[in-house]
Amino acid sequence: MYNTMFDKLDKFIDKTAPPGRWKVPVIVVSGILTGLVLLILYIGNATSYLSDEPETCINCHVMYPQYTSWQHSSHGRFATCNDCHVPQTNPIDKYLFKASDGLRHSTMFTLRLEPQVIRIKDAGAEVVQKNCMRCHEKMIDHTSLIRNEDGSDKKCWTCHEETPHGTVSSLSSFPNSRVPLLNPVVPDWIKENYIKKIK
């Protein structure tokens, strides 16, 4: 059994390996690309997105108003960003949603495609609605949700529109937001060896 696995692996390597004179350039280019990917992941603070820390949401400066308004709301003491904006049904749903939403966000912010006024997408709105109902089920179990004209339930923020982000509508809503500073991107060894020499 092991011999057949190694035979298949050898065949795969033979088929995918570059011709003799191309091996060194392919290895060099592969190393450069791998290094660039690792650098981008480092600069983008990619591992922070695995956590539930609210500060992760301000890796992109456009989220400062949302962070500040949440921080000063009643939700700031009891709920993190992920408690409201990420599915809480099971870990698979949670991380799949974070991955797909995060990929869209990082693409938009990297390519500078973010709008001046950030609005929640339909998938995100459904998640927030379910989480509102999950956390506040004891408060709403005796009420009937108000329905739209088409018969669908209205979202909680139809009535509670200032919870928890207040009247945030754009980057200019909170021009003097006080938020934690992001960790510097420059590695310590560069600071020690090069920045001191420049001064």
C-alpha cells in the first residue's frame, strides 16, 4: 500500500516538475511569491481575524466610527463585534462567514473600493437579526414582531436604529474618534538596524 502511494507521488512530481534548466528559476520565483504572500499576511495582521477581539475590526481605518460608537454604547460592555455580526450557531458557520466576509472586506479596502457610507449587506443583516433575537429572546418572546407590507418581519433596527452604532453614517460622522493605535508594521530588526542609522 505504501509503495503505491509513493509511486503515485513520484509520478505526480515527475509530471509537475519543471524541465531541468527551469528548476532554479521556478524555485526562486516560488520563494519570492511565498515571501510576498507571507509579508502581506503579516502586514494585514491576518491572524487577528481568528479572534473575537473588537480591535480587529479597526485594522481598516474606515471602521473607526463603528468601533467608537459601539465602544460607547450599552453593547460595548456586553457584546463584541462578532457577537452581533457573525453567526453563533456553530464554529463552522462562524468561521466560514468570517472568511467570506473578511475576504470581501479586505479586497475592498486593499483596492480602495469602500464607499463613504458603509451599509450592511443582506447576508450580514440576516445574521445581525438572528443574533438580536438570540440575545434578547426573553425580552421579545411575549411580543409579536412588526411585519412589513409584504408579510416579512421587520428588522429590529427598524425601531432601534441607534442601537448600538448611534447615527453613524460616514467617515466624517466621528472625525475625532479615539481608538487604540494599531501595532506598527515595521519589524523590530529593521527599526534597530536601519532607522537608527538614518537619524
